[in-house]
Amino acid sequence: MRFEHKNRFRSFFLCGICLFLSEILKQLLLTFVVNGGSYYWWYLPFQLCSIPMYLMLLLPFVPLKIQKSFLLFLSTFGLLGGIAAFADTSGLHYPLALLTVHSYLWHFVLIAAGLYAGFTLLKQEAFCLRAPSFGIAALIYLLCCTIAECINLTFDSFGTINMFYINPDYSMQQIVFRTVADTAGNLTAILLYILSTICGAFFLFLIWRLIWKRCKKALPADKNF
């Protein structure tokens, strides 16, 4: 399957644009309707579930190898973020019904985009689902964690901010991990949360790998991806 440069991953790019525009609307509503004109730092769009938006916007403009790594991230970490949000839906609810609907739709889109990215990669014979391939996606996640923590520490004085839920100034509130924080300390809970996210994404990676192994004989080979 060859992709012309101008048409490469157009569907992902358009999805990224839609998410970006909806995020702008969300920020405006949170700032001027919910928070009386003051910016709500807690909802700065740099959570795990925000990263797929940025990657989809970048997809047409990066080299082919990076595109495949972005797709792998969408099909593992992005998919995990979409699914995990429904384990505890309290974070999906807002004072405005429109924002609540937006939050649910956003995570459904993450699941759909993750599945679409995974099946896109499954069609590529050149894409061998090996541990080094996942390692690159994991490095992207860790880079995002580092950026998130820098944002946390930089803007902590401006208001309540907890990107990726790893700000050491706030007790971990994620389901299961808040119990760990109470018993073993917040830093331990944060590190375990990061490790568990990587493990969860790797589990999805193994599922894609299993599907690929079972289907590779039936799918057309493509040496041009």
C-alpha cells in the first residue's frame, strides 16, 4: 500500500483537526463559562488522552519510520488511554452537559483511532511486531511524561495542574493507584502508574502481534510502507 505524500494518512490528520477544534471549544467553555474567565490549568490539554491528537496532526509531516511509530503509539498507548477512561468515568463528567458529551466522544474516538491504526499496521508485511518496535512507542510515552512533569513543575504556581497525573505535589487519585499512594507513598504510586501504563500498552501490543501472526498469510504483503 503506497501513500502519496499529500494524501498520507489523511483520515488521521482530519481526525486530529476535529479533535483540535473541539479542544479549543472545550477550553473556551471551561475558561469563560465554567471558571468565570480564569484559565483552568487542570484541563491544560496535555494528558495521555491528548497526545493522540498531536500525533495525528503531525503524521503527514514526519518521515515514514516515525509515522509507523506514531501509529503504533496510537494502537497501544492511545487505545489504552481510551479504554482505561471507562474504568472510572468520574473524570469524564463536567458541570456542562456539552463538555461531558465531548469527553465521552473524545475517548470513543481514541478507541476507534487506535483500532484503525492497529489494523493499518496489520496490513503491512514490512511491519514486524517485535519488541524494539514497541520500545520506540514506549520512548514517546516516556518523553511525554517528562514534558508533562516539566509543565507541572513550571506552572504549578499558577493553579492546580497535574498533567499525566504524575505531579508529586498532588496525591494520586487514579483508581487502584490512590490505594498504593496511601500505603506506599505518592512517589511509589506515580512510578508504578507509569510502569503499569507501559505494561498495559505492551499487553495491547502483544494482542496486535498475535493477530498479525495469525493473519499475515491471508493479508497481502506490502514492501512499500
